Amino acid sequence: MATLEKIRSRSVLLFTIIILALLAFILGDFFNSSRSFFGPGHTAATVAGEKIDFNEFNRRVEQATQQMQQQGYAKVETEQVQAQVLQQMANEALFNKEIEALGIVVTDNELSESMIGETANPQFVQYIYQQFGMHPRQLHELIFSNAANMDPAQVEQLKQMWIENENMMINALKQQKLINLFNGALRANKVDAQEIHNDNSVASTIRYAKVDLNVIPDSAAVPTEAEINAKYNENREQFKLTDQVRNINYIMVDIVPSAEDLAAAQAEVDAAIALLNSSEGTDALSGMFVVNNAVTKKSDLTPAVASAIDTMSVGSAAYAGFSNNTHRIVKLLAVNPAQKDTVTFDVAQIEITGAAQRDSIINALNNGAKLADFTDAANVAEGQKASMLDQQAGAQVRELFADAATGRYFTPDTAATANAIRVFRVNSFSAPVTTYEVAEIEYTVDPSTTTINKLNSDLRNYLAENNTAEKFSSNALASGYRVFPAEVTKQALAIANIPSTRGAVKWVLNAKNGQVSDIYGDEQTGRLLAVALNSTYDGYTPVTDKMVNAYLSDLVKADKKAAKLIEQYKGKATSVDGYAQVMGTAVDTTTMVFGQRMIQGFSFNESTLAANVASAPKGKLEGPIQTQGAVAVFEVTDVKNEGGEFDFNTEAARFNRQQGGEAMSRNIFLILLGNDKIENNLLKFYQE
């Protein structure tokens, strides 16, 4: 009955694990479902004409949040989860639309093989083994034949969960078929394969001399407006926008304790330590102190607490540090005799037909039989470790192994009706350790009402005096505030990924250029936020944008400096050594291939240098030429084929990964989206 009990106790969780390996490449996430998207008037978003239902979106967000919490995430930011789920559902909508258009289907045989066949999805098989100790095929038979005579309601629930999982598997298989078709859409021919072989095999060694562009001061290469505009037109497509962009600046004020708050808290902590040292236990403390009692070994204590108890006597208290606005105190309540800590053991799950077989198996194992004689290797876990002093599971571990003899098999499953038992064997116990009963006490310093009111008042006064975007930014530093830039689009759910800033996003999307917002946030969010809308961009980010203008200005400066240096050095020497002397630098060597992005001695992505080297005859002086951040001259001194003989299959695979369908599939979402857009309506469903 042990297996049945596990099924019953875990039935709610059955099949919630997603087929990670199959879908990770497709969606880049781990929350998937097979629901469709309907509901006029309840549309969270529209993707290429496909509607995403808000209720389904909300359900998926809740599911994703629960899964992240179960996986141990300390804090789950709602806006980030919503953004992930929306992107995932948009991916699914595009995939499903394309799958339907192409008529992609999954046959019953393909589904059965993926679920319960000899080549079933390995992640799914592993999960079922981990949770239920059996192959999915066995679990399927157990559910649909009800060989275990389970309650009909439980059987029906398990059937529905299996069917839901089948639907997810069908979707996953369809999506994989689409990916396979996409990958095969652009494959290498012999010319492609030969070219990529040459690009990554022919190694050229060069002797070179170079001088850094920064030998020319910025003041000697000031870009003109016309030059910046020309560079913008040359690179205009880099600045194309897929959606309207609103350029903002924001001020964020963390709500933290003031110096006065910290001083008052320190006095409270000092008084508490004195009280703890003059009374028994910790009951005398006020409710502002959080007390956690624990029986633990010294190595499991934080360094500060472990250091404190070294000099403490039983019944005494001491200060144990301050971090993250939290004071820590420790009181040593008792020192216990040394006791067993860690147990190393083997465990296996073995199916049986009754108590007699159980006893027979244990006897056989203790007389030399092997676990493999009674169960599959997948049901055996060797060399496992567990702490007998662990705060959560220690009691159960101690109860399980308290009377266990090293090297002997035993089972705690004594129910005569069980159809499976767990068999254990202790390999060793660690040396006994001393344990300490301690009270770890925390006092968190919160900002006082006075502090919060002052932070609010100061920021509100600043906004009143600086009520335009220009004043908001230019006067911030003098008033003690830092201004941060950010961009907001209709797809945004937060300002710069800051939690709980949806209200500020809504303000930005409805504001006019130059306007300044009110204050968003409070002590619950832990921050105050104010925003100024600088400008709104459609189509292309304009040349007047500060970041774009600065980027283009740097490009123009580099070109002007390079032109000056080339003019200064061109024709002044006839060899690399001669140019090195003229440039006041040394000659160096490096080896490179055309497909190499990082060339030793030069900057990253030296495409110009790579192209010049690839086309240069051996032994001929080349340059001066402009590279990334320098002007250089070089000569090719040697050319070797270091890639071995050409092999079509190897090079075709390389082409497909780097330039073919497989490379393109990394952008499959954008390719399927094409010129369509995602219309995000989520902000309409939230007040804040």
C-alpha cells in the first residue's frame, strides 16, 4: 500500500512537471499549458490576431507563482512573473497559429511512444520514477485499469490529470515538429560548407604595428551636427522601433530607517541583552523581538552566532551582529552531550505481495543477496545522506535509524497489506558532535512614521519646485536625489523592472512630454518613486536622443581620429618595422582565422581587420587601416590550414548551427510575429 499512499498523497501534484528538455528551447521558460485563448472583453493581449484570455492568463500567473515558491524562490515579483507568462503565452499563440496553418498533427502511436513507450520522454520518465517509483507505463496501467481498487473519485481525478498531461505532450510534440521543419528550411550546400570550413580553418599569422585612437584628444575630433546626422542615416536601421517608446527619468527614494531610528533601535537592543542576562529564557522580551529556538551543531550556526557562543556560559546572552537593518542577539540555553549527526545509507523500493515476501526479502538481503535481485536499478539509491540533527527532518531521521545496525538491511514498512516496501541499509554514522540549544533573536529596525513622513514631504516639495522634466533632472543632484533614465513601452508592466510600479507605468503612457508625476509607492513597497516624461518616440529613435547622439558622436570621433592618424602616417614607411618606429610603438604578431570574433592584441569584433587580412597577399605591407579603437599596419607572414581536411557533414552541421535554420530558430518568435505586434491590454485590468 505504500505506493498507493504515495499516489493518493501526491495526486494533486501529479503531472504538474513540464517536459523541460522538449520545451526549453522553444519557449525558454518552464510554464506551459494547452488551453486556448477566447473571451471577447477579457483579452489580456492580442498576438497577430490571436487573443489571450485574461482569466487564463491569471490562472497561469498563479500557477507559475506557486511553482516558483515551491522551488524555493525567496521572493517572487508579480510583474516579472506576469511578463514571463505573457511572453510564453504569446509564443504559444504564434506557434499554435503556425501549427494549424501547416496542418501539423500528432498520431496516437507518437503520443503513446512519448508517454509510455520504450523511448518515452526521459524527463517525464525520470519524474514519474522519482515521485512514484515506477515507469509511466506502470502508472498508466494502474490508473486506467484501477488494479489497486482505488476510490472511484480519486481514479477519475488521476485520469483527468493524465489526459491533461497528454494534451501538454501533444502540444510539445507539435511544437517540436514545427521547430524541426524550421531547422530544415535553410541547410548548408557544398558551397556553404566549404566557405565556413575556410573561414574557420585558414589561419593567418600577421606582424603588425598599431597606435591607439586616443592619442588624438577628443577636443581635436569634435563631431559636427552634420557629421552626426550623416552617421545616423548610415546606421538608421539600428534605431528602428517595434513599438512606441517613452523616454523617462525617475527618482527612487528607498524608505529606510533614519539615523535617529537606528540610534533608538540600538538602545532597545542593549536593554534587551541586559534583560536576557538577568532572566531565564526569553519570555521577558517584548513582541518586537523575534525568537527562534534551535538545537543545532556549531557548524550549522552563522559565523557571528558561532563566534559568540565560544565565550558564553549557559544562560547568558550576547550581541551577534547587524545586517539588512536587523540586529541579532543569541542566548545560549543549553549544551547537550555529543550525539550522532549524519547517517549514510542505501535505500530501495521493492514491490511485494504480502508480509511473508517482505520478511523473505529482508532475510535474503542480510544473507548476501543483492538489491538488483528484487527490483530495477531505477528504484535503488545508494550513498544517500541525512542529518539526524536537522531542524525539519531530524526527528524522522532519528526515529528511522535510531536502532539500525550498520551493514544490515531493514524496512520500516510493516503493514501486512503493503504492495511495496522501502528497504534501508546503514553504511555509516558520522562521529558524534556536541549540540547547542540556542535562542537566536532578531530585532528589525523599521523606519518610523516621522522618517516616512519626512521622506514623503521632502520629495513632494522637490516635485512642486521642479515640475517640468528639464528641472526634474537638472536640479536633482543638488537636492540630494539621483536621476535614472529608463524607457517605457505599451508592453511594460513596471518601471525599469522595479516591483509595484504599474501605476507609474500607466501614468507615463498617458502623460504629455515634459510632465512630472506625483509620488508612487509607500512603506508597503519600501520606496517612493517619481517620474518625468522627457520624450516620445515612434518609428525610429531620433538622432536627438541623448544616448543615440552620444553613441553616434563616439563613432564620428573615432572616424575623425583615425582619418587624422592615417593622414599623419600614410607613406611614411615601407615596412611594419618602419611604421612601428614612426608610430613610436613596438611590432607584435598574432594569428587569426576569418571567422574569429576576438583577435589577440585587438578589440572585440574586429571585422574590418579580419576582412583585410583574409584578402591580403602574403608578405605585402597593408595599411594604415582603421580598426576598432586603433590605426594599424600589417603584413601576412604565414598562412596555414589548421582545420584539417574538409568534411561536408561536419561543416554543414556547423553552418546549420551558426547561419542556417538552427541559428534562425533562435529568433523564431520574431520571425513568426513578422510585422504584427503584441497588443498588451494588461494595464487596463489593474488599477495600480
